[in-house]
Amino acid sequence: MTFCMSDLPSKAVIYSARLLDCWNEVGTTLARLRIYLTGHVLIEHGALRVDEPQLPGRQGRLAFVFLATTRMRRVTRGELAAAVWGELPPPELESALNAILSKLRTVLRQVGLTPSEACIETRSGSVGLRLPADAWTDLEDAVNAVDEAEGAMRRGDVGGAWGSANVAVAVGRRPFLSDFEAPWIEARRAALRALLVRALACLAAVSRINGEPSLAIQYTSEILDLEPFRETAYQELMRLHAASGNRAEALRVFARCRELLRDELGTSPSPLTEAVFLEILRDGSA
């Protein structure tokens, strides 16, 4: 994976070494099993790979992603069947499920994994995907990255926060099984969206500290695109516009918040949001 200095915002170049460290850490996974569950589903192990079209059909892709996202626990055969077929299971459910599991075991062998290294285990009516101890998945890496970013912010390590948050954002912006709809898929998407919001909040905070208000505004606006009822983001966006000398835009943000809450929820902005608005008004008339 290549990261170029030209990809960095102007003042954030000072953090480039930290971000490169993050990508280099990802690069250390190149010798072990890597599973990408967002965007294009992909399994890589060394030089061997199985791409999405090579997975055993739509049901095989659903089964693999479900097992990979629940790999820390065993699931019942009923859970797996519901994840794959929903409320319309095939007539010969057990045979169909066994066929998919058999094909997924073949996929693991195609990337050079022996049954002792990784396998799909079935026993006592449950199913589990067992992977090597050092296996890497993009979703798990993103969760770790955003935790590290928030921890770095608490320690005052702004450069470390910027690098880790970018890793989380890169995963969080990718779609998750975009051609499927199911309750468990929507739950994963919601978790991914929440992770992205946390990572964007870190990037906005770093940009503000780094004297890059336009970037902070960009990241905070993206948070509102994801969560339009998040009042804390409106508050931050108002402050950022006001600090940039764009008082009119700050007031417009408040008006947008007020109209949305009134039209969609029949309520008004919180006292804290109104306090930010009034503070900007006072500062403008001083």
C-alpha cells in the first residue's frame, strides 16, 4: 500500500511520519491472512487471493461475511441460515447449508490455509470460523484504529490521533454488502457509520488544533451528512465558521438545525445549541 506526501493537507504534513507508520503497520500484515469485508470482499494470504467473484455465489458471500464478522463466537445453524436466506430458506435447508460450508472450506484451501490453520467448524448445531491468531480483517482494524485515535487525543498525541483516525475513516467510508438488505447487515452498517463519525470527529479536532479550519469544517459537515440530528456537530460547525470569520454561515447552520428539528421531530434546538448561537450573535454585535 502506497501513501504519498501529496495526499496530506498542507499543515498536516508534520504528521506524515505518524500516518506512514500506521500504513506500514498495515503492511506488516502482507505475510499473513487478510480479509477485507468492506467494499470488495477479498481474502488474501501471502501471494494467494480469492476475489469476490470467486466466492461461491451470493449466498456464499453472505455466509462468509457473516461468519467473519461473528468469528469471536460460534453461531447456530439457524442464525447462519437466517443470515443467508432470511425468511425464505430453501426446501432442503440442511443440504444447501452444508454445500455452502463445503465450498467455503475450499476457498480457505485456495489461499493456502491448511485445516489446522483455519477452518469452518461445525458441531452440536453450531458453526464457527476459526482463523489464525494473527489474522487481520479491515473491520476489526478500523475499530482498533478509532480507539487508538481517541486514546491519542486524550494523551495529547495529535499526530498519532491523525494517523489512526485516517485508517478508520478509510474503512468507514467503504460500503458494506451494498447489494444486500437484511437486519444483520443494517446493524453492521450502523456500527460502521458510528465508527466513521468517531474517526471524523478526531480528524476535525486535529484539524482545528493544527490551524486548518477548512478541513475541520469539511469533516464536521461529513458527520452531519451521516447523522443529521447530531446537535453537538451543529454546535461545533457553528463555532468553526465563527472562528473562521464567517459569522453569517455560522448563523445559517443554526437556522438549518432549527428547521430540521422543527420539521422532522417537532422540537427545538437544545439550550446548549441555542447558547452557542446567542454567543455568536453577541460576539458579532460587540
